[in-house]
Amino acid sequence: MTEPLLHIDHLSVVFGKGERAFRAVDQVSLSLQAQDVLAVVGESGSGKSVTMMALMGLLPSSANIHANSLRFNGQDLQAMSAKQKRQIIGKDISMIFQDAMSSLNPSFTIETQISEVLKTHLGLKGAAAHQRCIELLQLVEIPDAKNRLKAYPHQLSGGMSQRVMIAMALACEPKLLIADEPTTALDVTVQAQIMDLLRRLQQERHMAMILITHDLGLVAENAHEVAVMYAGQMVERSHVAKIFKRPAHPYTEALLAAIPELSIGQKRLHSLPGVVPSQYDRPQGCLLSPRCPYVHEACHQPVLLQNSPFGQVRCVYPDISAISTSQITGVSA
């Protein structure tokens, strides 16, 4: 079997030290083949973005990052110098950030910001860089590309700003594109346009893509596989069709139950009681146990990610659909 394009083995990210240390990402492992699309889903604070920021080297110095292995395209990222990493990050691995309006620098024109990427990674300057900027804006379907290059970010709509961010991410023809909530704060029509654009470009350019989202509708339409995260841990990973047909983890089941389109006829949307555990109230064993309707005595012991017929799942029950009422003790955390 060929080596995956991206391989992350037991990545952990801890902020702070001593008693104030907080494990934002806990032993997350991911692999991604070239040209595949992986969705990473979970509610806010589950560690989705922090995982990818750790890979990109964009976390502050207060973050303590450890992994057994971080490999990209056959290269060991942990063994590289900062200079060597800069030749990969932003070029072969690029990222679209959540809020385009705040990610673009308001003091510089669109051309200046795209040209900086081209100069840093490809050495393009002058007329060559200018022509490439026009081509990139045309690629992401921005009309009147030549004149738009002279615009400042505040002169663009949210959808146009997001297209500019996509153009910058694709400037160096990356092998892996990380899209972090690419449709946040956009209206429904523009969301569909942006996702159609990303899907088309991913297929045409044969890129691998990691889609970070909390919208399972986007996952169903755009991803091949999905990894579900909760409180910094990966709790399930499987093919998209399997996840939607038969979720193996109670948290995945709850996420699916909360989709409005799947709740037609019900009086209210399904929700889990309680909140995601914070730094100071993390339970022993399964982190979902205080909120889980299937909680059992065994759930209060450490639970590891394990292989099951449905993919990988971090649960003492590898198939929650097979649990009988008699198996559930109802023990609270």
C-alpha cells in the first residue's frame, strides 16, 4: 500500500504548564491519501482547528506540541528546520481560514497580498506576478479580475473575500488544501457557490482536501471520509456513507439527530444535555460519559480508539445500534 500523503500519529497539543495545563488536542491520529477529501467535524472547541494549526506550525509558543509522527508526502515534518518547513507550509500545504474578512490585511490591495505569496514561494515578481494574480482571480470566478486586484478587502463582499482567500491558497498549486469552516458567516446561496467552487477545483487539480466543519450537510455532499472530534479527542472515523447510515459513537449519533432535515415531524431538535467538559471538569474515562444516554460502568475507565466493523470508534460499545435496554445501567458520571 502506498504511503499516505499526510500521516499524523498521536498528536497532542497542550497549552500552559503544571496545574493550569490544558490538553486541547489529545492523541489524534489521521491519515489522508492523495486526492481524497476528509471532513473533520465537531462542535466549537472540539480541537478541529487546533489540530490543523499544529500541523501548519501556526500555534503560539505557549502551545506544547507532541506527536509520534508528522509526515507529509514522505517527509518527516518534525525533523525539518524552520527554513525547510517554510518551503512546504503555504506552498504544498495551504489553508483557507475561517473568517476571510479578518484574515486579509485591510491596509493592502488584493494584488499586493496575493503577490506576496507568489514572491515568497515561487519567486515571481513584476509582470509575471501580476499576470498570475489575474489568472488566480479568474480561476475562482471573480469577475473583472484585472480591476479587482486594485481593490482593498473592505471593498469586497464576504463571498468575494472568501474567493480571494481561496485564490491565495491555490496560488502555488498545493498538494493538500485545508479548508477551515470555509462558509462561515456567508449566506446560504453564497455557501453553496463556495463549496461548488472548492469541490470543482479539488477535482480538477487532483488535490487532497481536509474540510473542517460542524455542518454535516457539507460533509455528506463533499467528503469521502469523516473524522468526528469531541473535547480534543477523535471519537469516530469512517466512510461518510457508513457514518450517516449507522453511526458507531453516541456523539456522532447525536450530531446526526440534530440535523433539521432529519428531524422533520418532530416537535423539537434532538440535543445532548450538559456541555463539553472544560479544563477543570474532565471526567475519568470517556469524556462524553456525563452526557451519554448509553453510559455504563465500563465508560468510567479509559477508552481507546479501536477498530470496528464500522470504522474506528472510541467507545466501549462498538455498535450502539445493537445495545439493548438491559445493557444500559444508567450510571451517572
